[in-house]
Amino acid sequence: MTNRHPSTTHVLRYFEYDHLPERLQSFSAPFAELAHEMVGSLPDGPELTAGLRKLLEAKDCIVRAAVDQMRDEAAAAEPDGGEQR
């Protein structure tokens, strides 16, 4: 991504998801695709940066919800049903 404002490229890097477990990647990937589509379609500016930041915030919330779901499923799969003694 060349010739883009530093604030655009800075925010865009937070949409990377290869480091996540595969299940979380499936939740994160659509946000990354949309972010790249918007950067490819719109000029740099404060509204693009703000929009990317809000999209990033939404992505983070969805990924955290998926992490919570994974933890709940793992706890339920434990022999004691995830109850602590």
C-alpha cells in the first residue's frame, strides 16, 4: 500500500488476522476485506480514518465475542462441566 496517508496505513495494519486461530480468522476476515475495499475505493481523509477506526472497533468486539464463546464451549466440554471446586 503505497502513496497512502500514514494514518490510513497505520489503522489498516490492525485488520491483519493471520496470527489468529482459524476459527477467529473466520470472524475477522470479513472486516479486513471491507477495510481494504474501502481503502481501495475512497481517498485518504479524516472520514476514512474515522470509519476504519470504527470498523476496527466493531471487529474487535466480534472477535472478543467469539473468544468468549470458545471459552464457554471449552468449559462445557470439561468433565465437570466447567464448574470450579
